[in-house]
Amino acid sequence: MRITEQHEQVASQQRGAKRQNKEFPLLIRDDGMLFPNVPLVAKKSNFRVYQGDPKATLKDRLQYLKMGGLRKAPQLVNVEPPPFDVGKATKDEILLFARDEFGLELDPNKPVARLREDLVAFAKTFDSE
């Protein structure tokens, strides 16, 4: 009997169902046990990808699970606030920014567009000093 395209495709799918993921070869179960990352195991809900040390102790693997699958504790990357955008700021934000950054009390009765102009003009003179 000859092997047809259909037979070859079915055989390929069966081989793929048993093939271990090369990028992330291990899965970890909720109790800290490690398993190979194959499609039949990966689709179960109590398994997730394991990126830690395969030779880690059970205690270390459980700690890995507690930290949400992170190897190290999360670190803040950018703690600086974003730059102040005068064009998008509201009236209250402009008044607060002018007071906090420059010690400038702007007139709250002016329209927003006028407050923006005043703040930009003062900032330019402040930078030139």
C-alpha cells in the first residue's frame, strides 16, 4: 500500500502532538513538579511554562510559582513621571504645575488657552535665566 499525502499529513500531526517545545522545554504543575512541555500536557489548566533552573529544589520551584513565574522579584524600570504636556493639560493641572514647578500663581479665571500661553512664556524666561 502506498503512502498518500493524507497519510503523511496524519502521521505528521501525530508526531507533532508528541513533540516537546524547544523554546520552553519544561512545564511546572501547581505542586512544583516539572514535566516536559508537550501539547497534551500544556493544554491542562494546572500547568504553566517553567523558565527557571531545572535543577532547582522543590522549595525554589514553589517560590517561583508564588512570584507568578518570575525568576526574580519584579523591579521598577521607569519611576520618573512622564513629561508635562501643556497642550493636553486641563486648567487645574496647569495651575497646579505652575505653582509646584515655578512657584507661579496664575489667574484661575483666565481661559485654558490663555493659561497655556502664560505658562509657556514664563517657562521660556525661566529657562533663559
